[in-house]
Amino acid sequence: MPIPSARCLLGALPLMAALLLGGLSAEAREMKGWSIHADDYPVNLGMQRFADAVARVTKGRDTARVHPSGQLAPQNAVLDKLRTGEIDFAEIGIVGYGDHVPALKVLGLPYIFHDSTQMFSLLDGALGELLATELEKVDVILLGWYDGGTRNFYHRDRKLAKIADFRGEKLRVGQTQTHIEMVRSLGAQPVTLAFKDVYAGLERGEIDGAENNLPSYESMGHYKLAPHYTFTQHLVTPEMLLFSKKSWQQLSPQEQAQLREAGRESARFMREEWNRRVKDIQARLSKQGVQFHAAGDHGPLMRRMKPLYESFWSAKDPVSRQVVALILANLSASAAR
Ligand code: BDP
């Protein structure tokens, strides 16, 4: 039998120490968290809160780091990397991900929620649980519903309020079929671009405008090139704090329970940070020359969305139909109040 060299033994010391300290199955590691946003964005503040909980819950055996601005992987690769465990946790929006879980697509429909409060009244209850079960089927654990706010259209040189304003305009949307059809139904030309490429798209004139919530419009600097922001309020969407099932299985049941609570707590914190950020954003952007426009009656825009809703009434997937039913029941209950 070859005798191991002193160098070889020295190299093995950290591993031996880790095994002695942490037990055989629990290897110390730094968990990787993915976010498309910058460090000071409400999403990342919520994720950091969760990352701190990882170290606390595992009593320092594991740590977690939030990697900002999509540095770890391109946005469309995140779900796969969560499945393989290359990324341990991530915060993603519905834009671009609904396609993996059919029932999630319903949440990407225009004009189904009027604000985040109503949306969370559903997601913090039966609807949220139903979707969490669906997500688990694609190997991700839902730990928190974050706020994606209200999305509105913006344009380089004018407001987009009436159907006639949209005609022929090149408007960026994410890689989501429903949103591509939404822009097409308004008579505009959908252009799919990754979030990080929207600024350059505006600069190069590939697009005339886009749509997003106010915090993203500000943080990505889109307001500098497209200073007309119209409150079309066509989408109110949630975002999700997701954990890789593969990484999850390496945690003890007690750690899992504590991290579930930490996920919910990070979502509560994120929503507060979001509201704080949104509060004075209009005043700040007005000073930078942004013009805000009311959209007036949303009826004509909404009516154009009819074909988009139709496919969901007859969805083959029974879970999608259940999601539609839960949203409608909530709407009729709030109308009765
Ligand atoms: C931002 C969302 C992010 C989306 C992005 C987009 O936080 O998840 O990917 O919009 O429009 O508001 O692509």
C-alpha cells in the first residue's frame, strides 16, 4: 500500500476538521443565491435577510451569499440550475418562468389583480399553497412570495394610454407567451429582450418603450431614455423566493422548518422595503424629468385582452382551472363586501 506523503496529509486536514466539527453528512458550504437585481434593491434586501438566517439556523455550518445583477447565470438558466443544485436559492419573477409551471401562467395574465394587497390576500392562503405544491413538482421549494408591484408601460417620447397610442410601437416584453400576446393584442410590436438588455435596446432604438414596475424602471435607468411613464396598471405580479430541492434535502427537518419561517419573514420584510421604496419614487423621478401620465379608462385595453383569458377558461391542466376559480371567488367576494 503506498504511504501518503506529508503534503497529502496536510491537504486533507481541512476536510478532516470539517467532518469532525460538522458530522459526516453535513459538509460546510456557502450557499449560492441568485438575483437579477442590484444589492440595494428590495428583493436583494429580503434575500440577504434570508441568507443571514441560513447561517443562524445551521449554527454557522453553512453560510449563504446573494450574488446580484444576474452574475451567477443568465436569467433563463436559473430554474434548471436550481434543479441541479448549482444555485441553492433564487428570487425570480413570473416573467419568463410561468412557462415551466402551467398554473403560474394565470398569475401573468393582465388585469387579474388590482393591487398587491389583493394579490397577497390570495397568495398568503390557499392559492399560494396550491402553487407551492406545483413548484415542488419541478424540484423547487417555494419559501416566500415577494412583491413585483404594478407594471406600467413607458415610452421614449409619449404617453401610451389609448389603443391608438400603441399602434405599431416596438415594446419590450420578457420571454413569456402571454406577454408577447398582450402587446400584440394592443396593436403594438412585441420585442423580447432580457432584462439587462433593455437599456441598450432603448439606446440603440431597437425598442420604443417597455413595461415594468417603478423600482425597476428607476434602478435600471430606463427613465433616462424613456421618460414617459403611463399608469396602464396592466399587470400586478408576485415574485418568488425559491430554494433548490436538491440542496433542501441536505438539511435536517428542523432546519427546513426554520428556513421555511425565515423565508416567510424575509417576504414580509421585502414587502415593507418595497413599499418604502415606492413611496417617494415618483417625486424623485419627476425631478429627473420623468412625466407621469394617467391612463384614464382601462376598459378598452382590458377588452383587447379577451382572447388571452379565453385559453385559461378551457385550460387542459386542472390546476390552472383551479387557480382561475380561486381568483374569481376572491373577486366576487370582494365585490360583495
Ligand atoms: C423586474 C422583475 C424581474 C423581471 C424583470 C423583467 O423583478 O424578475 O425579470 O422585471 O422585466 O421587475 O424582465
